[in-house]
Amino acid sequence: MNARCAIAAAMMGLCALMPAEAAPQASGPAWVAAWYSPPFPPTANLIYNDVRVFDHQTVRQVVRLEASGGRLRLRLTNELGLSSVKFGTVHIALSSPNGVTEAKTDHQVLFGGKPGGEIKLGEALISDPVDFKVNAHQLVAVSVYYPGRLAPSGHLVSLRISKAGDHSAEAVMPFTDITRAPSIVSGVEVEAPQPRNVLVAFGDSITEGACATPNWNQSWPQQLAVRLLQSRPHTNWTIINAGISGNRLLYDGAGQKALDRFDRDVLSLAGLKAIVLLEGINDIGAGSTVDTDTGPRSADDIIGAYKQLIARAHTRGIKIYGGTLLPYSGAVYFSAPGEAVRLAINSWIRTAGAFDGVVDFESVMRDPAAPSQLIGAYQCGDNLHPNDAGYAAMAGAVNLDLVTGSGRKPRH
């Protein structure tokens, strides 16, 4: 081989070792996640006004869509159910916060060209697209009729249900408000005019929005979505809330553990580009109580789970940002050993460089006079969950340039 050929061969080898440049994002309409609710297994009635069984009834849920588009499609879940789910007619319409729909916007949703269907055990079902123009942060009511007696699995949310036998889709149909019941509606995608970037907030009740004013969309991801929509450089981003109250990284309980649900609830979402992970406080707290069989969780246990999620995100080319764990002194499961674990984890999040960046929620939520506690004005009284003002502070702690990739990763 002459010198010129040797140089050419060496250059070809070098090129083979270099990562290929990402293909430019295609233009034109694209499906994007606009709302998501992680599937949940069947549970017993836990509080007053819980409902677990529907009997020839219409069930209505109001969701806030996080992206604009001209068409939409629904995702129904039976992934964690106990039997197949038969459902009747499904309707969508623009809605007020209390579930009263605008009759002129009512559309029937079809599944394989039919006005109803069956979801086999362990599966999800995607609807046919519906021509339905929506703007970001508009409220949409999804009404599902159950033609028989059924106890479906689904995320526990506030719903409205009709009396037995009434399956009219009209806005005037009388409904009863239900504090918590399972919804098989687990996702809404919209066809946006141009591709959009999706940021998923992945975590537990502090991400889902426990203690926020009901039906006011005041969780930190929803308040962050408002910030993004109002910030001109970042308006092409959509926030999806994939939190489950009580969820843990390492053990099932309130839903599947984070390690098991990560692919479905995060990596599968259309348009995904980045993740903010805020989870681990329930692993610490549950491990400190005497009535648990999971044992105490060490910092290494939780950091090991973080490393797995980071590796799985990076394998897909997705950025993942670590949220520091909030103070919890005074919470029902607080312990001094657990506090030491929390502090060690937060130190690792800030200094290890394993995440693509850090969202330092703790720094804006801890009481300067008592750093192991939440600021009183930012919490709802249980010393664990923020209130609306606290969630606003958390949303304000997110560096928009960082999580949207328009700024450089800060040094720690």
C-alpha cells in the first residue's frame, strides 16, 4: 500500500469511529405527545368517594393538552388490567374545568373505523385520528361509555360519571363528580404543524402535583409549561407529566417501580427529547418505617437506579436531567438516617456529572433557617408536598436554556 492509500485508509477508519451527525429534523406535520397519564394497576377503595366499578355508565375526564394541532388521537390502556376491557362510544369535546363540554365541538372517536372496541389484557389501543383543532393548554373532555359492568385498571384521577344507563355525549347530561377513579385514557397525541420537542417530567407525587389546587393545573410541570409557552426561544417545547403519587424507583407499590415503567411512560412518547427525573424520596421514606418489608435504602441503591435510567436514556440519545430531592423533615416517614441518605444523593446529583445537568429543586424549597425542612409558605402542611406557590418556585428553578439544550451544561 502506498503512502496516499495508507492515509486514505486511515481517514476512512477514523470516520468509521466518529459518530454520525444527527439527521436534520424533518419539517411538516408530526404526531407529538400532548398529554399522558401512566397506567396503574387495579386497587381497592382507599378513600371516601372512590369508585372502582362502572356499570353501563359514561365516564368523563378533562385533560389539558400541552401542544397545538389540527388532529388528535387517543391512547387507551389495559396494560395492567385483570381482564379484557370492552368499551362503547367515545367522544371528545372542548371543555370547561368542571367538565361541561361545548356541544358544537363534540366529535366521536373511532377505533379501526368502529365506535367502540375491546382492549385485550396487557395491551394498549390507539384510536383513529380525529380532525379536531386544539391550541396548547386548551381543556378537552374525553367521555367513554362502558356498556357492561367493569372494574378497569387505569390511573386514579378525578372523574365525572353519569348515572347507570345514560351514555349520551351531550353537555347537558347530568354527571356526578368522583374524587378518584381509574381512567383507561392514558394519552393524547396531536398532529402538530411542525415537529415539536417533548420534555418528560418523571417522578412521584411531587411531580404529579399532590396538594396542588384540584383542576387548576398547578403542578410544577404544568407551571413550567406556561413558562416555556411564554418564552419565545423555547415555544417549540412541550412538557409531559409522567408522575405517579407514591411511586418508587426500586419497588412496586403505587404503580410499577420507575425502573420497570421507564420505557413505556417516558422513552415511548412521541417527540421525546429530554427528561427531568425527580424521584427517590419514597424509597428513602418507605425504607425507614417499621411496617415495610423493603428494608432501608442506601444512597448507593438509589444512585444505582439513577445510573440505570441515565444509561437507558443516553442509549436513545435522550438528555436526562437530575432533580435534587426536596427536604422532608416532619413528614410521616422522616428519619435521621433517611435524611443522611437524601443529602448524600443530592451531593452526588450535583457533583458526579452523570446527569446532563442539574435542576436544583432543593435550593429553592429548603428553609434557610432549618435546611432539612420545606419553606412553610411553599408546602401544604404535611412537610412533604409543595402547594401551588411551592410548585411555582420549583418551575422557576428550571433553567430553560439547560433543559431545552439551548445553553451549555453548567459546571458544579
